[in-house]
Amino acid sequence: MTKYEKVAGIIRKRILSGEYPENTLIPNQTDFVEEFNVSRMTVNKAINMLMMEGLVYSQRGVGTYVLRNSSFKRSPTLANDYTGLTKGLKGRKIRSKVLLFNVDFPSEEIQEQLKISSHIPVYEIIRLRFVDDEPFVIEHTFMPTDLVPNLTTEIIEQSIYTYLDELGIEFAGAHRSIQADKPSELDQKYLDCAADDPVLEVEQVVYLKNSRPIEYSKSRNRYDKKRYTVLDVIQ
């Protein structure tokens, strides 16, 4: 995580907790430079990120306001963020219900997505994730067992990515595809979707620094619980 992402995360938490109330000015950039011991450019990038998420608005000569915005109800995530729900929603109450946890040999599709042969076993995991005790997303994940050893039910009930960090695994990036879909029976059952509610599906492959895929997953989000933003800041 970059410095500006860390700064944005702290300011975001203060906004969502009400420490910085709606329709009020947050501290100026000079104050943040001193508080976080970072450059003004870093703070500026952090504020731009929060603007892209619809949390604040900056007006030259006046300052940065916290917006009164109903989209607070839908958790914003950068479209290029793949670090997991627990990190992405740090400060929120996250828990998981395991719907499926198997180890099996991969199908042809999973072999292609994870770039593995048919004799390498994979974990297949389906989890219902709750945020602040409300059903939030269904995650269907495949991971090679040789890259993620000793994965247990206790770990996947918490945070898989926290466990990967503990293993010292380093990521290079991810390919992500986002599209709308009709709700499946699983969506209707666990996300409380109506038959005609749209669902936001996020399909992704996460890569290690040696270019080997470590995860292939599909996440199913209620349309009123999740939104993705794109941050385009000149480096």
C-alpha cells in the first residue's frame, strides 16, 4: 500500500465514523502534511482518491468539504484494489460464513486461469461475507495448494489475505473484470436479492511477482451494497 493510500484510509475512517461530520471542512493539507509526516503531493493524492470515492469535495481557496452523500451506504472500492475485503474495509466489522471448503483437482477452466496442470490440487472456497452484520458479498475462490499451504477453515473464516501476508507472499498485481449479472439462486438465498435485482460480479486473477497466478475468484455483490471507482492520478 502506498503512502497516499494509507493517508486516504485514515481520513476515510474519520469521515465514515463521523469524526469529520458531513458538510464541514476537514483539516487543510498543511495540517495533514505535519500529522502524517508526508509530502504535500502525497496528501493531495489522498484527497483526490477520496474525491473519486465521492466522500469529499475540494474548492480552491476554501478547503475540502465532507459531502452529504447517500452513496456512503455503498462501500467504495478502487477498481484496481485486490487486497481483500478485510483490508479494503478496515475499521468495519467483517465476518465470514463458509459455505464450501474443498480440496480437489482443477477443472480445465481453473487450470487455464491459474496456469497449472491437472495434477496440482486447488482449494475451492465459497464464503458469505458480512459487513457490520449485514450480508455483503459471496466470494467463490480457487487457490493452488502448493502456493497457499495449510489453509484451514479457521483462517478462511477470518482473512485469507492476512494469512498470505504472514506467509511473506508478495503480489505483483491482478487482472479484474467487472460486470452486471442476474442473481443466482445462491445470491437470492444468501444476499437477500430479489429475482429481478441486478448483481455486480467481479472476476479476478491475482498474480505473484514471478507472474504465477495465486487466486482466481468471482465475487457477487448486491447492487446497493457495493460500488467501484477508478482513480487516475498523475504520478
